[in-house]
Amino acid sequence: LPQSSNSMMYPPIILALWGLIMTGLTCMRQTDLKSLIAYSSVGHMGLVISATMIQTPWSISGTMILMIAHGLTSSMLFCLANMIYERTNTRTIFAMRGLQKFMPLMTTLWLAASLTNLALPPTLNLMGEVMIMSALYNWAQPTIIASASGAMITATYSLYMFLVTQQGTSPKDMLTHPPHSREYLILFMHILPILLLSLNPELMA
């Protein structure tokens, strides 16, 4: 790229990486579960925008992988949040405690979704994030500060979301009926593509 167009890319990339950190910090202060998941998606799109702007083969491949992986992960988290909302009639995180006691299989799926959201190896999310962070580092080394900080913040609020909703004492007014088969079917239809693509990432090429 010419030097003039290369320098024009700095402001949107800086804003995208800054947005990654700011939305992550916003997630850490959220009390609304659905808002937390929505802000998480916005933060991941900061990585996608910055990778798209530098237009290298690695960054474009990482962008495609991360968009598909996070689309499945975020959709699964929204489904889980809605299933809890149907039982608690609230979206406040602190009112959703103790789900592990009467929905252990659902807790396992919560754990899988949370770990996928924070890009645990060897998930598809990790491949996308590593490709994007490597491409950004190769383009400008200081970008690793913002991208690594964003990854650390993402891991923090993902584990926080899981622990607060699953541990503790359940509210007395919570409806404790077991999950339906259709709910498990929806969740497995999200997690299976992530697992299959993680095992065979050549399909994304």
C-alpha cells in the first residue's frame, strides 16, 4: 500500500483496538447478562475491524475464522441467557445464582460456551484470535499491548459470568423445572459445529 493510504489506516485501527479494551471493561461492570454478551460481541468485532483494515492474508483468514466462531459462540450464550431468563424472569446476573445444583448438564454447556468465548485452546476462536494478533503484531508491534489486554479482559469477564451464574445459593422464587429436550438440541446444534471446525480447521480455508 502507498504510504499515504497506510497512514490513513492508523485512526480506525487505533479506535477499533481501543474499543476492544473499553467494551471489555464495560463487560466487567455489567449487571445485565444479555448486555454483557452483546458488549462481548462488540469487543470481538474490534479485532475483526483492525484485522480487516491491514488487509494481509493472515489477517483476512483470521477475520473469517473469528467471525464464524464468535457468531456460533455468541448465539449459544444468548440462548443460554434466554433459558435462564425463562426460569428467573430477570436478566440481572446476581439473581441467577446456583444453576449448577438443578441443571448440571446445562452448567457443562455454560462452561463450554464460556471457555470458547475466552478462546481456550484448541478452539476455533483461539485460531482466529492468534492469526489476527500475529498479523497485527507483524504490521505494528505496539498493537500487541491492546490486543493482549483485550484477550486478558475477555478471559476475566467470561469466567466471571460463568462463576456468578452457576455458583452460590439459588433464589427462592426461581423456577427449577429441568431443561427441555428442545433446549439441549439448540445448544448442541451450536457447540457441535464449533467442535467439528476446531478439529478440522482446513474447512475454513
